Amino acid sequence: MDLDHLANLTGHVVRYDYKQPDEPDVLPPPDAIVVAPATFNTVNKWAAGISDTLALGILNEALGLGLPVIAVPFPNIALAQASSVPTQHGGSRGLRRAPPVRSRNSSAPNT
């Protein structure tokens, strides 16, 4: 990922690590957050409230602040078809599961 290019496109620095407590917030507050791709591991850690990375910490804070979050799950086929996926996160911490999206080339869900 070209961080300089992304910074030029957005007009903001790209934050990829925690800031120190004495450092000012240089980014404006978000209106919404998009998680793409949201891996199986990320979705499960997020649902459990685990904040062991900057991204998960931001997602957990977003839920607490009531910010809109769009997550685009990207598990492999076996995990997507696991019977625990649809119910495990259905009501967990305010997460809602969208209907599965079918690929044009497959009958297996992409979610």
C-alpha cells in the first residue's frame, strides 16, 4: 500500500500504529468506518471485544460511540459455510449480519 499516495488522496496522514498519549489527534473524527476485507479472525475478535490491534481497537471504539460500521466479510469457503457463522454474530454487540451474496461463478456464499 502506498501510504504517501493515500495521504495525498485523503489530505490526512495514514495512521497504522497507536499514537502516544502526548501526541495530538491529527485526524478528524470519522463519520463512518468500512472494514474491507473483514477476515474471519477479525470478525470473531471484534465480536468478542478483543482489541489487540489498532484496527480492532478502532472498531470496538466505533461500536461504543455508535458510529456506523460497514464490514465486508472475507472468509474462505469452508469458514463461510460453517454453521456457527450466521448465528454467532447475529446479535453480538450490535452486529447485524447481511444476507449472503452469491458469486456469479459459484453457488457458494462470498460472505
